[in-house]
Amino acid sequence: MAASPPPPSGTQPAPSDEGTRSSTTWLWGAAFMVLAVLMLSGRNSSSDPAYPPRTTQAGASASSAAHPVGKHLPRSRPKRLLIPKISVDAPFTDLALGSSGHLQPPAADDVNLVGWYAEGASPGEAGTAIIAGHVDTATSAAVFVDLSELEKGDKFYVARADGRKASFVVDDVETFEKDDFPDRRVYADTPQAQVRLITCAGDYDRDVKDYTENLVVFAHLI
């Protein structure tokens, strides 16, 4: 999914064949509004990052709403992500900072779970909301395995704690090499209510236990 700090604790087996991709883990680091977005294979039991984090200036939640532009909703916790085209109906978990300064990943053993950077904008709020999901696990496909099938104009929804359903339309779907990831474009804060859906893509590199690319869905509130 993006670059990489500490994966979840515990040892997991290596892939058994070339067709089996490792589970992915989303991690972000932050220091005074600076996000480092990182991604590791869930099977990497090392506590050290495979690659150094990339950083970019990205505003967190409330500060982005000083002068909102366009359609937006008040802040509210997301409850479920609904993407009809690829049959996604998944609950959210908060992604919070750990002692290392990186965001903790969603549970690697739950194939139908998405993570939300809870200190950033909530989906529908003015700002850039970040939503991460695994593409697969050691044993099966996961929530974002078909994310690449989304196209410009497709819609998805976020059911929120305030009872509203925020509707989003896809603006673009792009894949980036990890060593050429456009941090500012993906994570920089915006005055509009936008969302980024992010997961792993490309080939699985057995040497570093990580995928070679990141898939990013850019979307805005409608």
C-alpha cells in the first residue's frame, strides 16, 4: 500500500507460491500535520521498516475546514464503506498513532475491514480523508482486491455515525511506483471534501516482502 514502518507483531509464514500475494499493512506517521504513509506486507515479522517513510504536508481534520469550498458535511465518524461496483460493504476501524509515531494498521487477519486516519478529515468533511484497506492476506483476497476495477464516474458511499450517507464520485484511479509516489498530490489537504482509497498493487517482491506499487482512488463528495 505505500512505503513502510513497523508491521504488526508476530511471525507469519512466507508465501507458498508465486500466485499467493502477501497481506498488506497500512501505516502512517505524523508529526505536526506531517503524514508519512507507509505500507508493508503483513507477513513480514520484522519490526523495522523495509523502506524509509515518505513525508508530505497534509492537514488534519478541523484545521482544513477554516474556509471550506464546495459541498461538505460536518465532522462525523465513518461507520461503513459501501462500493457497490466491487461488492464492498466493510466496517471502519480507526488508525491511530503508535509509540513510534506511525499509524497502526488495520487488523491483518480481518479481510473485510478498512482503516481511517482518525486524526485527519472524516469522509464528507472538508479536507482529504484517507481510507486504507488490504488487497489480500496470506490465505485469501481482502476488501480492496478489486479496487483497480473502479473508473472515473463510479460512485461509492460512506455511512456515518450521524446517520448520513456521504456519496462520492471517482475522479481518477492511478497506480504509482513506490519509489515515485506523489505524496503531496495524494495526501495534501484540500478545502473540498475529498477521499483517497489506497491499497497495494503491482508485483509482490519476495526479497523485501512488499508490493512494488500503490493504487490510489481519488474521489470527491457529491
